[in-house]
Amino acid sequence: MELAVIIILGIALLASLALNAFIIQRSQEEKKDLHNRLMSREYPEYLHGEHTLQLLKDEEEKAKNKPKVEEKLSREFLDHKKKASTF
């Protein structure tokens, strides 16, 4: 009786491992397929550098809009000077 239970549990374990291996393999294949489709769609843009140029333009815009440290300090200094002049 105990031998039969051990055999059944062994078969169930092997079936579970086989199912897990199948699911993992299938998900990896789907992941590769999705990656290949995504890269084939964006590759011409990447090749021509449009993506890279857009990133550079965005960084330049951020740098232009960001106040410099000197400007920020001078604004704070002027604000303090105005407050001090009221007293």
C-alpha cells in the first residue's frame, strides 16, 4: 500500500515538473516573439537616430528651462533685500 502511494506521488511530482517546464518554455518563447516584433517596429527609427535626437532635444529643453544656481540665489537675495528694506 505504501509503495503504491509513493509511486503515485512520484508520478504526480514528475507531471508537475513537466507542466512547469512547459509553461516556462512557452512564456519565454512568447517573450522572445514580443521582443522581436517590438524591435522590428522600432529599428528603422533607431537606425536613423530619430529616437536619439528626440532624447537630446528633450534634455536641451530641460536645461534651458531649468534656472541656474546663480539666478536662483540672486532672486532669493533680492527677495530678502526687499523684506529688509521694509523694516
